[in-house]
Amino acid sequence: MNVLLYLVPVALLLGGLGLAAFVWALRSGQFDDPDGAAERILLDDD
């Protein structure tokens, strides 16, 4: 039972880090053009 005293804060910390990384990716524009590369390969620019 004492293990939960360590595992719960560690799990909350890791979850918070994951959420912070996701928010950072949203704000830095990582998801601005999800279909661009998929459609760009079909276009012939020659």
C-alpha cells in the first residue's frame, strides 16, 4: 500500500508532462497542415 504513495504522484507528473508536451505542440504549429503532405505527393509540379 505504501507503493501507491510513490506511484500516484509519479503517474500524475508523467501525465502532466504529456499534456504539457501536447499543448506545446499545438501552440508551435505541429498540427496546422495534416493533409498537406498527403495531397502534395499526388500533385505533379514538373
